[in-house]
Amino acid sequence: MSASLIQVEVAYANATRQWLISVTLPNSGTVTDAIAAAHLKGLPAQDLAALEGNVGIFARSCQLNDVLKQGDRVEIYRPLIADPMAQRRNRAVVSKKLLVKNAAINKAAAKKAAL
């Protein structure tokens, strides 16, 4: 491989399949160049500009015009199905209800045992 070319990987996964494709780019290749060179089928957005904010390099968010280095892995992220903060709040509510219910059961059992 010549010094003016770099090898990078493009990673993408949908609900049923994963892709990890190696591509060769010029030394000044960008994230957009890597995604275009990978020719990924099944991407939710045909327009690369729609991927802005949903790409990263080794799990760090990046811009589509960021220049890549030798060995980088470009990752394309899917949108979240549910808000993680809302899920955490819901689990906390359920957990608190269970604690209250268990405390009431334990109190009733202790009262019954005392008789």
C-alpha cells in the first residue's frame, strides 16, 4: 500500500445483520468518503447528510467531514428506539413501588408472627 493511501473500516448494523467493510482511501479521506466507498446497502438514510450526528470513529462522535487516519473504524449509529432517560425513570418508579409493596408485606408478616 502506498504512503498516500490509508485503510479504514466502516461498521454498520441493523436489526438483523452487521457489516464491517474495509475500504482504501486517499490520505485525506473523510468519513463521508469512507461511507460512500463502503457501498452499504440497507442504510436507513440514502442522503449522507442525514447521517450527521449519527457517526463516530471508535465510539467517539464525529462530523462527516472529519479526516480519517490509518486504521480508523467509522461507525454508523442507528437512531434510538426509546429514550434512555425515560426508561430509567420508569424502572425507578417500578422499583419504588416494589419496595413499598415488599415493606407492607414484611410489616404484615411481622405483625402476624407477633400474634
